[in-house]
Amino acid sequence: MNRCQFWSRVAASLLLFAGAPAQAAISCSLSSSGFTTVYSENITAANSTVGTVTLTCTRSNLADDPTVFNYSLRADDGQQASNGINRARLNNSNGNGSSNFIGYDLWRDPACSTMPWGGGLLAAGSAFNGTVNFGTAATATASHTQTFHACVPPRQNVRAGTFTDVVNLLACNQGTSLFACLSAPAPVVGILTATIINSDLCQFTAPPGDVVFHYASFQAGPATASATYTVRCTSGVRYTASLDATTGTLQGLNYGLALSNTGQVEGTGLPQTFTINGSIPAGQAGTCTNATCPPASQARTLTITY
């Protein structure tokens, strides 16, 4: 059921109620904390966040209205669900590329595995059931709060930024169909706002290896060597690589280093591999006085800035 149909039926039921004679009734309203979570693509477990929905009800006739209200709380799949999965959209994004959406789902159990919540307003089997208990006949207002769990699956390759979605909520008398609920004198509706923040992140998926030179004194040509490294950055994040020094001296031999990625690179959410290239110019004597000398080394620091 799309959102336009949902709200048009609500309006129709309210108009019918306006023309009905006065009677004992319990009126209710829904409010929700929604949820906000910070997501990291590198965490292998699902991101789980707690939120609440509160149903507040008022008895207009203390003498005749019941002191309990048994309700069923339903949720749809949000504004941009796909294949039964809720999706939040990157704010201010254009296009429908997969990196502009991040998937999530709502659950009734902390493990996010056995008790789904949502699936559409028709999905009564995945609803929260609860009771607003007024306690005594003299109590006019009472509320009941349900705790839900929002889970974001791991390893989603999406852009950095803030993703949002809106989920429609509907509270009904327990055991009633959606049609009966919307045809009731005053169906109770609300919204839940989802906010998922995917932070900028870069990491070495394969650190740089050693640049190993082999050189003979006064050799006619330069000695060259190289090593690779691999970086993974959040899709859309721009980053640069730099060395703490690009020249040095080992055993009296001057050497130079250069990176294959000299400018800014845009992350794709996938590993990107680059090279550190090194050279020792020809014709250098060095300080080694034997036929062969033990290896010497210098540590260099490679920094990724984003």
C-alpha cells in the first residue's frame, strides 16, 4: 500500500467520525524517538541501535471508557524500500545509484534475527502487541512504550554522509484487520525517522612492502625497485598519499622514492592498489669495501590523508 492511499483512507475515516453521534471513546496519539546511528563499513557485525515508540491514550468518559486498551502497532517499509528491505537515502543526493542508499531493517528482538517489525501496514503478524493500562477508573491518561531495534547490515559499499528515511506507523485494536482499523472512528497514525551516518573512512587493506635495491659500485645504469600497497576508502571520499621523505642515503648511495598516485584519488569503497617506485642513480661508489656487504635499511612513513 502506498503512502497516498494510506493517508487518504485516514482522512475518510476521520470525516465519518466527525458526523457520528457522541459516544464513549479512547483517543490516542503516537510518538517515536526514531533512531540515529553512526555506521562503519569495516565492522563485520550488523550495526544495532535501540529506539522507542510510545502510545499515549486519554479516556474522555471516566465513567464508561474501559481502563485498558489492547493495541497492535504496525510499521511500513519506509519511503524507498527495495525487495522488502528498508532503505535510507543519502541527503541531497541525485540519482538512484546503489551507493546513494543504505539498507536497514526494524526488529522487535535485540539480535535482529527472529522477530521482524514492519513489512508493511498489512503485515499484522510482525506487529508489536501491547496494552495501555490506566490502572483505575479515575485515571484519564496513560501511555505504553515499545522498544525496537534498528539493524544496518555490515559491509555496505555506500557513500559517506547522512542517510534518512521515514517509516509510517499505525496503532489498531488487537485482532482487527487493516481495513477495520482504518475504518474505525479514530485510527492512530505516526511516523518514525531513521538517520544513518556513514562516516569518512580509509584503511590499508595491504600495507606497503619493502623497496629492495641491488646495487654494484659504479654500475653503469640505475638500480630500480618497487613495492605496492592497497587502500580502501569510503565511496566518494577523496584522499592523498605522501611519504615523510622521498630521498635518502644508504651505505653511501643516494636513492629516491616516488608514489604512483601523486594527486588526489576518489575512493570507491573497494581496494585500490598503488606503487612506490625507487631508484639509485648510476655511477655511485658507496661505502661498501667488500665484495658483498650486509643489507642496510631506512624506515619511511606512508601517510593517507582524507
